Amino acid sequence: MPILVADLPPGIEACLFDLDGVLTQTATVHAAAWKAMFDRFLEERSEREGIAHPPFEVATDYTAYVDGKLRLDGVRWFLASRGIDLPEGSDSDPRSADTVHALGARKNDMVLAVLARDGVAVYDGSVRFVEAVRAAGLRRAVVSASKNAGPSLEAAGLSHLFEVRVDGIVAGEEGLPGKPAPDTFLAAAARLGVAPERCAVIEDAVSGVAAGRAGGFGWVIGVDRAGHAEALKANGADVVVADLDELVEER
């Protein structure tokens, strides 16, 4: 039976998990969708203005500006990095509009199309870790910037493992700022009834690790899926693993 290796500090009562890149293998889908959406937008803008705009670089721009952030925040942060200012717009904007909301909707359409076609794959090591956490009697929540977190969990067959979900929909309804602000993690801890210092945060995004540290959580685990272990440590991870399977052993 899988059990946790004794790496969690004494007193930890709950684990708060990011979704994309920690539990599900969807971070690459999101990264590809961001690139496709932004590159097309930048190409069209360059043609209109006669000014070259460098394309979206997954290796650098994804981590720096969009990974782990609420969708509209990702649009805003990346555009700001390119010196581009667009109207906010609204959810009713046509996909062709040059607004923050329309660009976010275009990206989301791309993600949904891929997930509908290919389904949602999970990280087996992460599933083993969550099952070990549950067996140990720890509380469990998913904290995701995605508004598609619920359907993704259902498609991956993971919903039954979690008691609480705080996602992009909840953040929007409650006016919670996204990562690197700690508010979504704090909301999940409150829903579980566990003090932040008794919660472990598990994140693969630099912004998520920073949120865990900013919220005063008891332990922050960085999951290095993209070769940025040093950045995860620098932003507050207490430990960095390549896969959560490293924190589980069989007896």
C-alpha cells in the first residue's frame, strides 16, 4: 500500500494541489494554445502596423507571464511585456475583437478543442501521491487558475480524490486575485477549515510557488516539469521534485 515518505513537516493537515502540470498533463496543451493565439495576434498586428512583434516563446514567456495565472491576467501580463495595451472588453466580445477578453476566449477555445479531441492524461506519480495523502487522513483541495478545472478533473477521473476546488470560476465570482497572490490558496484552506501554516502547497508554476510562500503556508513543494528547479527554489519552494512519485514509497 502506498504511504507518504516522511518529508512533510509535522503538523501538516492538508495538501493544496495545482492542476495543470501537477495532476494532469495539460500544461503543454495550454502552452501550445497560448503560443498559437498570441503568435497569430502578433502577426496580424505587425502586418497592420508595419512593426515587427517578436513571437511568443514557450521556453521563456510561458513561465514568466502566463503559467499558473488567471487567463485574463496572462493576456495582460504578456501584452504588457510587448508594450501593447488593449481594451479590456467583455465576455460578450466576438472572438475577432482585439480585446483582452477576446484574446483569452480564443486561447480557451483552442484548449477545449484539444481536450475534446485527446482527453485528459494524468501524471501517475501524482495520483499515487494524492491517494497516499488521502490514506494518511490529510485534507485535499485543487487550486487552479483554469475555468475548466472541473471538467478536466472529471475527464481525468480525479474528482473523487478532492474535497474542495477553487478555480478560475470561483476566483471570478469572489473577486480573488490570481497567483502569484495567495488568495486562491487561502480560500481553499478556509474551505477545508485548515490554517495556512498547516497546509502544504504543491505547484509546478513559479507564480504558484510564490503564492504559496506569500500565503504563509507550512510547506511548499515545487514540481519541476520544465527544467526550472532553481527558479522554483528561488521563489519559495521548500523542496523541488521531478515527480511527486518521489515522495511516495510502497510497503
